[in-house]
Amino acid sequence: MNQGKPGPPGDEPTVRPETPDGDFELPRPARAAAAAHDEGDYELERPRPSETPLPPPRTAPPAAGPRTPDEGATPPATPVPDPATPLPDPGAGAPGPGADPTDPAAAQDGGSAVRAVPASEAGGVPGPATGPDEGQVRPLHDPDPYSTPPYGEPGPWAPAPPVQHPGNTPAHGVPSAAPPPVVEAAPPAPDSAAVTPPADPWGRYDPWAVAAAATPLQQADPVPTEGKRRRGRTRRTLIAGALLLALASGGVGGIVGAYLERNGGMGTVELPQAAGNDAGRDPGSVAGIAAQALPSVVTLHVSGAGAAGTGTGFVLDERGHILTNNHVVEPAGDDGDITVTFNSGDTAEAAVVGRDSGYDLAVVRVKGVRGLAPLPLGNSDNARVGDPVVAIGAPFDLAGTVTSGIISARERPITAGGEKGDGSDVSYVDALQTDAPINPGNSGGPLLDTEGRVIGINSAIRSADGGDDPDGGGRAGSIGLGFAIPINQGKRVAEELINTGKATHPVIGVTLDMDYSGDGARVAARGNGGGPPVTTGGPGAKAGIKAGDVITEVDGRRIHSGEELIVKTRAHRPGDRLDLTVERDGKERKVSLVLGSSGGD
């Protein structure tokens, strides 16, 4: 720190330039005073006893800001001044009370009523003991009533300097954490002349002046720590409140939801529903076909000696004739019971009119029933693969069940029955194959086309366990392989059964070797009962067929077994002409014949 040098005694003190950190050095005493006190120890003059005691100095309230641990504590007994802070110059004080106000040295210091005295006068160096206190050790000065730090006693109206603690000096303009308390200076004594301080920068920065202490320094970059704390507390409070509100809302919602679920809501529940619509369905749709056909479809319950069963049938005419399968009514025998249940729920007793095991068809009749609606019959020759069909029946005694599908194949040769062992109960059908679900109980029911006309009689299914009779021993369900007797064949057989009680079968007049494993149907070497294999005078004999010949085609279509030849023959009426391809000794030839007739059983 650069300091100005004092001039000769009596001269004005040289103005000291301001240091870069903003501190100023107080003026030093005049040279004459320095020469008079060469010991270097100075003591401020004590108050005279004759003077009126002044009230204790008032202390200004501390500047606003956070308090430090040292704030308000009693200063240490012997504080150590900061080495970096310049000490007040003892020679810069103003003359005390009674001093000549015209003294230029007194006026120079701004009217401060303090003067420097040698240590020998103030008791700094004890002299010879005299008076009542002679022989006692006298302290350097009397006890300080103002608790002034050990820099000398102030005058009765001068404020005590602030306590300075050792430590690092803060940067210019940035005070320490807790600025020292501001002590308000006592007013001057009434008897002292009011002196206006000259326009001197040293007077404005007098450390003893009130103005310097009353203006606290400002922080270079204030940090509102308390504001941040308040905002943090506010934010935590808001978050905690939001969490509590969410928990409360969730709890209330769960309670309300549980109440509504258990008690069915707050009031009466009325669900929306479409208005009633009694509009009819398209006659070609499944619903339209079912609506037309169901009144004509019946369920048959058959019981006899040690056997019972359930099947389906449909009305043929208004006289009460009903067509069904032979295997449906077979358990009744000659004296069994057959009960017919109509779609309306009405029941009636029925009797067998005629039946044929070779075609697996039977006709029963109910009496005393009026208002019957017969189903119209279609033409099975017009059916094509892929045509939609509808099946109606009572699978597993579930009356009035409607299923739908398509025609999967035509002229599918199948055989059913054969429980008797002699082949008399085997049926040969050139069937229509369908994927409409057919199950046990559907037997004898109608297979309808899109016009609601009967094109087949549902008779057999192929099951996963190998069973092909839905009402036989096996009770397996449908796998989409159902078979129906073509209605063209059923119509002819039904008419014969109604008219004569028996059905005729078209025949070729030959005996077939059913054990032949080759391709085609071979004529056996011997006939049934030891007769000739080719009936004498029959259709085969007239066409030149001989024992051992193999028939490979019927009407230009290949056959692979004797069963297929029978199926193809029975698909015709007696008197129809057939064109056959016969192989003999490795050579093929074409033959034509007219089918004969045999009585059915």
C-alpha cells in the first residue's frame, strides 16, 4: 500500500492516493509530535473528571443478512488486529476538550476531540509514586467503560472501532459473511464548536465516522439462499400434497368401483337393445331355407326287442307318409314302437309301410294328423360339386338342428351295414358327399338345396374311428365327411315301398368274385348255391359275358371293385341300358345290355 508522507509541522497533511483495493491510510501525526514521543507508544487522553459524563454510545442495528456464529458474541479479551488493515494514526486525532480551536493541527482532523499524549503522561511508563497511591502498581489506564479494544481509549464522544478478527481480507466490494455491527457515534459535546469537515477525501473515509459505518457494503453477486430454501420447501410441499391427493383419489375410486361392481351400479341398469324386427329372411339363405323346411322335418324315437334308437325323417305327402333310413326303424322289428315328434312339439304313433336294406330306405306312416306340409323334391342329377346345401336333423336327439355346407363330391360309391354277416343287410349307395356336419341322429333327414328342395337323404358318415354309420355301434362325431342317398334313387324306392311294400333292384345277371383284389370287377367261377356264375338267359348272358371276365368300365367310367359295379348298377332303374367294357385274355371289348329286375327284401 502506498502512503503519503507527512509534511513539516503545521502544514496540511498530504492527500494519500486511493489504493487499488479501495482502502485509505489515515494521516500520521506531525513531526513535532513524533519528536516529542519518540518511544512510539501513545495513549488517548482520558476524560477529565470535571467534564459531564456522556451517555454510553448507542449501537446501530446490524445490517440485514444472515447471522454468523460470531454475531452478537462478546469480543475476545485481547483481539489481534488484522495485519492487512492499516491502524489508525495516533497523530491524526483532533484536540481534546479545552484545546485551542485555532490550532491548525486540530482543525485539520475534522474536529475530533481526541489528542495524543506521551505514554509517560498517560501512565504508559510509570513514574515515581506520589500521593495516596504511592507504592502501588498503577495500571496503564483506568478500566475502560466502553469496552474499547486495546488501541487506546476513545474520547467521550468518539465511537469504538469495530473489532477486527485475524483472517483473509475479502475482495473489494465483497464483505465477509457477517459484516461488523455499525456503532453510532455520540454527538459532540455542547461546549465544543461545530466544525464542518472540509472537502477532504480523508475525512469521508474516517473509520471513526458514522457515515462510513452506516453504509454497509453490497455483495458483488447476491445469492438469495433463504429464497431458494423457501422455494425448495414450497416445491417439496406441493409434491407431497400432489402425492397425497393422488393416493386419496385412487383409494376413493377403488372403493367406489368396488361398490358399483358389487351392487350393480348406482341405480337401475337398462342396456341398449335394437328394436324388434319381424322382417323375413331371404328364401335362399340358410335361415330362409330352415324356416320353410323345419315344419316338415320330424324326429323318430324307435324302440323294440332289446334295441332303441333316434333318427330323422321328412314328410312326403299329406297322407302322412314319412321317408327315413332303414337302419333307423330296424330296431322296432315287426312289433316295436315308433313315435314321431313334429317341429311343433306334437307327437304321433307311426307304423312301417315298407323298407329295403339294399337301399337303406324305409317309409313309415302316421294317422290322424292333419295339416302336414310335405317337402318338395328336387333332382339330384342337377347337383354339382360346390353347390351350397343345408342339412336338418336331430343329432344326439337334439331335434331341429340345422347345419350347412356344400356338395363335396358326386357318385361316391359307399356300402353300409353288413352286421348279419351274409351280406343281406349291406346297402350300396352311389352317394352325394357333403361337408355339412352330420352326426348320429341325422340319419334319414333331408339334404336341401338353395331352393329348399330335397336332393338327398342323409344316411352315413365317415368318422375318425372308422365308423360310417351314425346310428350304429360307433358314436363318433362328424369330421366333414357325410353321405346322402340321391333323391332320384330315393323317390323311386319310396314310390315302390308305398305302392307295393317292396323295392326292385336292377341286375346284370352275374355272380361277382368279391375277394378279387385286382382292378375292376371279376365274374366268379361259380354262382351262389352251386349254380352257374352267369344267369342263363339273363342280361349278362345275352351280352356274351363269361366266367372270369373282368368288367373295368360302366358307361365309360372306370370301376375298381365289385362293390362299385353294384353301386353303379343300382343307381339305375330296371330296364335302363348299360354300356360295359370287358377284359378277357388281356383284350378289351365293349358290350351293351338292358338291366333286369329282382325283388327286394
